[in-house]
Amino acid sequence: MAQTAERMKAMRERRRARGLRELRLVVPDARSRAVQKRVAKQVAGLDRGRESEAMRWTESVSEFDAR
């Protein structure tokens, strides 16, 4: 186990030397039934008109839009 910790420390130091920084994200597990229910409940509560407006704006400023 100590060897693993030392290798990870060395890897982080090499990355820092290259100007990189480690970032860890903790996100909800979309496979979890509880998370799926929570997301479905939140989606059901969205205002369709406001969401459509937000999507139109996003598409209007997107660099991937056809020109």
C-alpha cells in the first residue's frame, strides 16, 4: 500500500511540474434508483416555456450552430 501512495504522490508532483492540478469530482450515481427518482421529480417540475427559452438562447450563442 505504501508503494501505491508513493507512486500517486510522484505522479501528482510530475503533473504539478507540468502546470497541471488534480481535480476530483463527486457526482450523483445515475445508476442509483433513488437518484433516478429525484431527477425525474425535478424534471417533471420544470417550466417547459422557460426551458425552451433557455435552450433557444444556448443554441443562439453556441459556436456549433450552422452559420
